[in-house]
Amino acid sequence: MKQLFISIIVLTCTTSLVGQTALEKAFNRINVKINFNEDLLVTTNTEMIYPYAITPENPIPTLNQAYDTEFSHGKTAINSIFGMIHAKMELKGDSCEVFIYASPGISSNRMYSKCDSTLANISQNLSFGRIKKDFRYGYPLKGVTLQEAEELNSMINHYPDSTAKKLFNANAMVSYPLNLRGNVYNGCYSRCRAVVIGRNGFEFYLYFFL
């Protein structure tokens, strides 16, 4: 995973990124340029996709399944946990796969400005909406309260600002394990770790399967 980390992405400001893949469109929307190492294999889907293709045997997850209030398993469970993503990626010769999800736009966390200094600082670059969903935390379909943000912030791993800058030219970087609830992706991956990279309210998520 360390090799994949170093090979993966650099964030730089741009106003002219032109691309047709869903990932390029997403990063263009948040004014970010993405550079991939040639050893990375990245899907070229033009629209967002589910981890597993939607078929009559594997339909789109229901809203209740997406928020874990209705049981699901196998492919449907994996699609429920992650929802739609922008791309899938793997490193040639490495036993690791990655899902990529980019936030739809800049986040606003003004309510955190007067709280704990760690949370106030991290919230300038990251939101907690998808993190809340990943943890299946609190009430579904509702925004993140200050209390929830404080509690979630205490459960995630914070990397030094220098690490975020060095690896991704970003301002913030956090990670946390993601519970697959006993499901296995692609027949061999039973563990997943989310890494969230953010700068000035723009963020994207890397889900590493190990």
C-alpha cells in the first residue's frame, strides 16, 4: 500500500483540465488536476459506477440497504456500503485495489470554527458527511451535527500536515478502517481502509482493499 500511496496522485490547481472520464470530470469540477503514475491501472468509465455492475441479479441497492437498515450481502452489500464511485484503480503487480470518490464541491463547516482546535483545523479542509455515512453513525439522511463531528474526529487517524503536503500537495489527510460487515470484495479482499485527502474544502476518498 505504501508503494501505491507514493505512486498515486498529486493535487495542483488548474482551470483547464479537460477529460471525459467520470474521475476527470469530478476533479475538473472541484478545480483539481490529477496525475497518475504509469504503473496504475485506472478505469475509464465516463459516468459514476457501482463497485459491482448493476444487473437483474444484482439490482441497485435500496435506500434502506444503503443506510444499513435493511439486510444485504455479497455484491449488493458492497454496492450498498460504497454507493456510486468515480473510478476503480490497481497497481500493476500489486495485490491491492482502490476505489476513488471525489466530493461534489466545496464543503462548508462554519459551525466547527469555535470548537476544539484539531477539529476546527481539519474542518477547513474536510467535511464529515461521507465519513459519517462510512461509519453508519448517527441518524441517516441528516447532516453532521457538531457533536457527531467531534465524536467522528476522535475515531479517525490524523496524518501530519507535512505528510499530506508531501504525498498529495494537500492540507489535510485522515484515514480509518471501513467495516465490510463480513463481506468479501472480488473474492479475496476482506479488509478496507479509507484515506481522505482534502484542501480548502475540496476532498476525495481512496478506499484501499487489502
